[in-house]
Amino acid sequence: MVEDRVLSVWPTIIAARIRSQWAYRVSFLLNAVGSFFTGLLEFAEIFVLLSASPVYGGMTLPEVTLVFALASLGFGFADLVFGQMDSLPSFIRQGQLESFLTKPLPLVPQMITSSFQLRRLARVIFGAVALVVAVQFVDVVWEPWSVLVMVGSVVFGFAIYSSLFVLAGGCQFWLINGTEFTNAFVYGGKYVGQLPGSVMLAPIRVFFTFVVPTTVTAYLPVLLVLQRPGQEVLPSWLAWFTPVFAIWSWLLATLVWRAGVRKYTGAGG
Amino acid sequence: MSPYLQLIAAEFRRQSTYRLALAAGIFTNGVFGLIRAGVLLAAVEGAGGEAGGYDARSALLYVLWGQAILGMIPMWGWNEIADRVRTGEIAVDLARPMDLQTYWWFRDIGRAAMQFLGRGLPILVLGSIVLQVAPPTDPLVYLAGVIGMVLGLAINYLCRYAMNLISFWTLETQGYQILYMVGVSLLSGFYVPVHLFPDWLLAIAQASPFPALYQYPIDLISGRVTGAEVFNVLGIQLVWLAILLVLTRVLTHFGARRLVIQGG
């Protein structure tokens, strides 16, 4: 019974957050347009790189666009749900975390609903547009398994990028004033995930596959559906293990997050 | 000591107290540098060993210097004046015996000096070792490069200052800031060097002040631009500096009349 009541709180909280954003309509729309443009900006980089080098890391423009689109969708959903974890340092500094800890609700859901940023949906929409355009031009084998691989890449991409936000949040308990450290793997991971893994230098390739697994969120699944073999460190069959990579990254994130919360002793307030 | 030098020194010291933040910046810029190196080398390789005038060595120099000056020339995320308008603290700033624009400008110089010494230099040293890239040997390259970086820093400050001034007209500046961030990130050559742009995009970039605050300083200090062309590039930077100076003076003048002080 108590469970039921607790669960029913979340829709109310999220609805309230969304209504409060809609109250400032111009600001909301400008922000949404801005998020959309951020996607466009990242795609512009790919467009420029591919106009200089028509075959890039063994892929053509539509193929790289497909990688970009799938990674964007996974990251976009993760940012929509877990992006608020980025505010943890300011929650800690302002002593706001205590007020979360005193409530009879789990910490992570409270954090992520503290400001549910609907504008981030624009990023997802951009990824979806890119996907629709890319598949028109790409030589994908359309079989049930290949569709499953692509849908799976978005689902597990969502899981993996979400775990990175939680992992970064966990690190913040040690890193007050050093918050930028975590950008290296959250936003660095996103950057690597959106591009062909084949272009990366060897240490980056290894790190962003076996430690922070973002090459598996789009590049490897795309290789699989294009029926390409892949290359050193990144053979395409690794894509079949995407769920394992997702479990690993959540395991890592959960351990660090738990240790971080246990270490937390308050910042006054 | 003159108040200007005191402002520079105070901001320099303030920045130097955040040691962990500097270390974090070095680490993150370093990781992104390694990613960018691969991204750009692949384009050069894919284009047959040369793209937009970059070969493997000059592409790495672009990445190295680009990451090294990023702390000194930050392009976004500075809303200090806009925040002070929202809280009403701007009233204190305007009551100071020093002009608002000058006051923040000298603080920005102090910040930049610390960021270059504490963040830029370590990245240059570590990056040169890891990427194994030979720096230019002509001392004139560094002379031109330093002038270019100083001009770039000034242009960057004026652009960010102008963006903050929007808050004198409207308190909701976040949307404008996001649009500015998108424009400056692409057109400054931060994401990809402007020399790789297709012609139409290059024309748009050259019509903006943004390459003058990032791409041109890198071109100068990495030895991509040499000879008489150096004066050309420095001249373009000077023109943008003049335009932005006039623009920001006009905006400051009219903005101060429009400003509504919040709170009490």
C-alpha cells in the first residue's frame, strides 16, 4: 500500500515540473530550439569532416549519419531522464542534498525529477530526424535481426549513457570544485559514441569500449547491420555483447554512486 | 600599484586557489585532445594526406594549441554580469568609480593569465610528449602567435561581455546564450578548423568575429600562417576588435539607461 502511494507521487511531480516550464513559454521554446541546434552543430562537424574526406574511418556520410543518429537517440533519452545529475555539485554546495535525503523517497529519482527538462526532448527529435534521413541512403540488410540490433542499440545506448550520468554523479562526492573531470567520460564518451570508432587513436578506442563502453552504443551495431567485419579492438561481433556492456557500466556506476553517498557527510545547511 | 594591476593580480590569485579545477581542466582538455587528434587525423588521411592545408603534423598542432588555449579563451558559460542584473548587485558595480566594461575586462585578463600558465602550459608540455609533434622553431612565429592570442582574448571578452549586456534589456537571456554558444562553437573553428569548411560555410564564418578569437590565434602560433600573410590575419583581428569596442560602448551606454535594478 505504501509502495503504491509512493509510486503515484512521481507522475504528479513530473507533471508539476513540466507545467512550471511551460509557464515561461518564450524561454522554454528558445531553450528547445537551442537544444535542437546543439544537435545540428554536432552534425555540422560530421558534415564538414565528410566533405573533406568522403570516406571517413571506412564509412560514407549516410553511414556516419546513422551512427550519429543512433548514438544521439540513446544519449538524448539518457540526458532527458538523467541529465539533471549534472547539477549534483550545486545541490551539494547549497546543502540541498540534505533535504532530498530527509524525504522518504529514493535519492536518484528525486534528483532526476528535481527539474525535468522537457526541452532536452528536442535533442531526441533531432536524432530521430537524422535516423529517418540516414536509413534512406544506407545499404542496411532489412531483416528482423538487423531491426532488433538497431532498436537494441538505442535501448542499451540509453542505459549506458544513463549510467555515465550516475557514475559522474557518484564521482562528484569526491570532486567538489573538480567537476570538470567527469566531462571527460560523459561528454567525451558521447563524442566518441557519435563517430566511427575506427577513427579514434588506440588508447581512446580501448578506453571507450572496455571501460566506458560508448562505441557499442552505435558504431558497432551499425557495422553489424552493414555486415562489415570491423577492425582491431573493434570487431563488429562485439555488438552482440551490448547488453553485457550495459550491465557492466551500470555495475560500475552503482558501486561508485553508493560509495559516494555513503561518504557524503553534508555541507552545512 | 594601479587599480588595474590590482584587479589583474586579484583575479589571478582567485583563480589559482581552485587547484583541483585546474587539474580537472587539464585532464578533460587532454582526453578531448586525444579524441580530436584521432578525429582530425582520420580526415587528413581520408583526404589523401592533406585536407584544408593540414597535413598530419599541422593537424596535431591545431589540436594541441586548440586545447591549450581553451581555458584562456573560454567561449561560453560566463553569465556573471547577467546574474548580477538578476540579483540587483549590478547597482553596486555601476556605482564603482571604474567603468563596468573596464572593470570586468581587467579581471578577465587576470583570469586568462592564470588559465594559460596553470592549464595551457601543462597541456602543451604533456600533449607534445604524447602526440610527439615537433613545434615550429622560428621565433617570429611565437611573436606573431602571442600578439594573435592577446587580440583573440580581447575579442573573446568583448563578445561575451556583449552577450551579458542583453540582460540589461531582458532577464531571460538563456536562449540567446544557447544560440550564441552554437554559433561561436562552430564558426570559431572550435569543433573543426574553418579551413576544412565548404566555401559557403567559410564565407559565413569569415563574416563573423568568431574565427578571430580562436582559429586565427591558433593559425599564427602553430606556424600555419607565415610571412606577409601574418599582417593580414592580425589586421583582420584588429578590425574586429575596433568594431566590437564601438558596439559594446554603444550598448553599455544605452543599456545602462534601460536597466531596471531588481531587488532592493
